[in-house]
Amino acid sequence: MVTEFKDLNYWALILGGSSGLGLATARKLARHGMNIIIIHRDRKAEIPAIEEAFEEIRNSDVRLESFNIDAVQKEKRAGLIGEIEKILAGKGKIRTLVHSIAKGNLKPMTGENPVLENIDFQLTLDAMALSLYDWTQDIFRAGFFAKDARVISFTSEGNQKAWANYAAVSVAKVALESITRSMALEYAPYGIRANCIQAGVTVTRSFQMIPDSETLRVHATKRNPFKRLTVPNDVANVVYLLCKDEASWITGSIIPVNGGEHLK
């Protein structure tokens, strides 16, 4: 195993890293020697299993610090910036910021059940898109980024296709991509690269919350050239590739990581 990040005092800050794509990314980067900070929001009953997964990462001979705090709230973010400053201790640098927050309202636009309202769009947009900019800006202002930093977030095919009950998340994904392109342009003079990964249909906890997700799963499997779904490790592998020195010329891109699922 190549551990090219070991002894460089590099850190990956992962927003939403207790499951799914975020956790897989933490595991992958840790195996290659990157220290990890995970900010997540989970119920008390879920913490023992999450801590067990975190302990496995620590066994990769890296440091892992975690905070079970809502990363979207401005006041909480300010406190977390202070905690991160203590962790870095003036020596460590954040090489990679990964945004994997899945906190959206999945409601229909019509029907008798609670329907999508303006506030649902606002809350989803804030959590799943605007928080990427908020965190990037705060880390940048604090001077925590490495001189060749990478900002990576996750989008989906819902950025172009209309799925029932997915409207608020779809709006957030489009905004996330737009923010990524703008950050790639405006932060480039400071050595920061920003890219967005369009993952294929991946059975994660957040995916299973989508109404009729089983239909999406079956359809995606049928049209995928490899006849299988994307798994979190597929995405984590590409995050790792984007973190390597050799990927420094990739920025402002929306990169499909889906085994060709988007081709049909």
C-alpha cells in the first residue's frame, strides 16, 4: 500500500463522514496516510457502530477526530473552526475538504400528504449546496488549506433528470455544481482545486430514503454497462485520485463516477 500522504501532516475534513460515500472516503484516504476530521450528525443509538468504524480508521496509523454536530448551523460551524485550529496546531494543513452532507426534504409537489413548500427548498439548498461554500470560505479565511488543496463534493443524475419527490434535492445539486465551478475559478490563484463527483445510483442510507428508491435501483442496474450499481468504494477511489499531486490540473469539473450508467 502506497501511503504518499503519510508524514506530510495533511488532513481531510469530511462533512457527513459517518456513513455512505463520506465514510468510504475517510477509510480510503486514511489508508494512504491522510489524517481525518469527520463532522457528522447522528442519533445517539447509532454512535456505537459509528465509533467502531472510526476506530478501524485509526488503526490505519493516522489521527481521526470526530464531532457529532450539525455542520450546517453557522454558530456551530464557528465553534468547529476553533476546534479544527486546535487539532492542526499551526502545523497541519487541510489538503482535502469533502462535502457529503445529505440533508434534504423529499416531498411530492402534489397530493394529500405534506407537499413541498418554499421552506423545504431553502433548507435543502442550504444544507446540500450553500454549506459547501460556507465551509470553504471559513477554512480559507482561517488559513487552514494546504497550498495545493482539493474541494470535492457529490452530485447525482438528479441534476438533470426529474425524479418524483426529488425536486428540492435536484435544485440543491444544480446549485452545488454551479458553486463548484465558481470556486474553481475564483480560488485558483490560491492553489485550491474544486470538483464535483456525479456518483451513479449507490445504495446508501440517504438513497434508501428516496421514495420508490427500489425502482431507481433496478433501472440503474439494467442500464449500467457493467450491470451493477456503483458502490461507495468506487467513489472513494476517485476522491483519492483527485487528491493526488498528479490530479492538480483537474478543477471545475463534474466527473461521472458510475461505470457508464449515464451513457444510456
